Amino acid sequence: METTRKGCRGTAGRPRCPGKEAAILAAALTLLTQQGFTRMTLDNVARAAGVSKATIHLRWKTKTELAAAALATLRPCSTPHTTGDVRADLAAQLSDFAAALTRTGGMALIGTCLAEEKHTPELLELLREHAVLPRHAGLVQVLDQARAGGTVAAHPDAESLASALLGAFYADYLAGRTGDPGWADRVVAALLRDTEPAPRVPRHAASSPGSRTGRG
């Protein structure tokens, strides 16, 4: 049975208990991953969270609203601090993305959303909106800043590079290659290898006697 604590009631004049809300969202995310949207019920969520069904309805009117709120918890609360080093900043964001998916069982959730796309397409759209696009936008921002600062060549398509970075996690996760602490650094180095401007050769070096051939 649900316990009531002072200051945690959702009735008028009393604040909602953040602990209950977090428990409900965590339970919803877990059941969404394990059972899928169709089989997940508010009764099951209430039971797993240790609250009443009425408590859930105080916050979310429908199962779809609850699922949206649960998926929204995958949105990054903050992004890693940028240093101006494009490789380090991209690797930090990629590592944070991988850690978040691993911690929340995100890969299983992605599988659930893909499996239910035909019958519940809004589920994949919610995952895309809350979990994928914010990460993608963060990587694009780092690449755009690096391009503006001249640390990567002007021609790369930041959108495609960001997709390739995220896609590398999905592929390497399935191949069992994401557990290495240096994984993100290697992925970033491989993808940026051909995008960084070639070092400029000083004029005096190019015109020095040792740089010429064919003359005595």
C-alpha cells in the first residue's frame, strides 16, 4: 500500500513528492523496456513504483503521457564541459551518451521502440525527440564551433559526422566493443582523421636551400 508522507501529497495546497515521481518514471521506463508500450499498464507501473494508480493520474492523465515523461528522463540534464579541443570534447560527449544508454538499459529500450514502430509509431518518435536528437545536436554544436575556429576543415558535413559518431556506438555495442575506456577516443580519432586541416608549412622552410632539389 502506498505510504503518505507530510509534504508529499499531490492534493491542493501540498507539493508533490519528487521521490514518488522519480519512482513512477523509473518504473515506467523499466516496464516500457521489458514489456513494450502495449503490454505496459498503469496498474503494473503503480505496483512497481509502490504507489496507487490514483497517484499516477494526478500527474499524467494517460499512459502515453506517462511514457513521454519516462522517455524524457533520457534527455541529458547537462552536457560535458567543453575545452576547445574538438577531439576531447566529442569523445566526452560520446562517452556520456554511451554511459547513459548503458545505465538506463537504453539499447533494450531502442529495440522495444523499433519493434513497436508499426503499431505505436509515437513511441519511437518520443525516443528520438528526448534521447537521440539532443545528443546529436550537442555533437553538431561542437563540430560547428571547431569548424568556425579552424580546427576542422570547412567541408565536413557536421550532421553526417554526428550521426556517424552515434552510429558507431550502436554498431560497436552489438559487436561487444564498447567496454574499453579508450573506445570513444578511438572512434573520434578515426572519424576526424581526414577532416582536420593539414599543417601549414612556414614560407622560410619551403624556400630554404634544403627544401630544393636538382640544384648544386
